[in-house]
Amino acid sequence: MRWRGIFASHAWIVVKEAGGARYERFDYTAWGEPIRIDGFVPDGRWFGRVPDTVLAVDGEAAAAAIPAIRTAIAGYGWRNRGDYRAWPGPNSNTFVAAVLAQVPGLAARLPATAIGRDFPHDGRWLAPTISGTGWRLSLAGYGGLAVGWVEGLELNLLGAVLAIDLRRPAVELPGLGRFGMSMVP
């Protein structure tokens, strides 16, 4: 099963309020309740792969973001049983992309291997990018283009993404990964 990490990744959200006793993990899955809370450990592996951090927010920024994250999760439009589709979406990566897009100031980008992140969760074929720093064009998740400061230049064809990151210089190639600087400093 470890070959999946070459072509795809699974994204989830983890939050912990200041002074909280534990972290909470939110996943979107194809079985049981679509939005799972604490179904897995916060830093659990995905098919043997150690998770990568896409965005970490602490202090006052986290205190402001967590309520907005919870509101976005509660309002996620594809939350019913049977809504999940592995490809082109909506899937776990669509869920995380939708939440990130609704919380101002996070300016995050999911990796190119997050198949489903480009599915138009809001139904719009032309919309701001997940980070809010550019624009995306999506043809129902089957193809698309994104241009933004955080996203760089991305071309999506059938879930495979070719990306050029100008902000943190790198190239991302389908099946090969990222070559250049890390996404997260």
C-alpha cells in the first residue's frame, strides 16, 4: 500500500485550543460518518508514511482561526453519506481545501499529490485559490489551472498536478514529488 504515497496523499485537520488537554483530528472518509472526529491519532501515518505539516498556526493566530475552522467544518457542503468520491472528489483533500479556503489569513497550499484538492467544493469553476492569493479554474476536478502567490503556477490534468512554486522555489512533478525548497519553512 505504500506506493499510494508516490501518487497521492491524504490531508486532515488537527486543532487544539490554548490550555486544551488534547488535539482533535478531523478527517473526511468514505465509510461511517463522513466527517470523523478523532477516528485516528492526530499525527498518525497514512499507509506507513509519516505526515507532513502543511500549515502550523500558534498563539493568537490559532485562537482566532480555530473557531473559523470549526464553523467551516460544520458548514462543509459534502458531509452526507454517499457524497465521498475518491476521484476527482469530493474526498478528504477536497474537505481540507474547502476548510482552508473559508478561513481568512491561513494562506495555505495542499501538496500536488493531494488529489481532490482542486475539486470545486463550492460549485464554482472560477474562484479564488485555497490560499486566497490568486485564482483557480477547475473543470469539475478533471482539469484546471491555478495561479497565485502561495500556489505558484499549477496545471491539473486528471488529478496529476505539475506545479512551479516561485515563492519557495521548487517544481512538483506527478509521481516524482517536489524538487526544491520545502513547502513549509
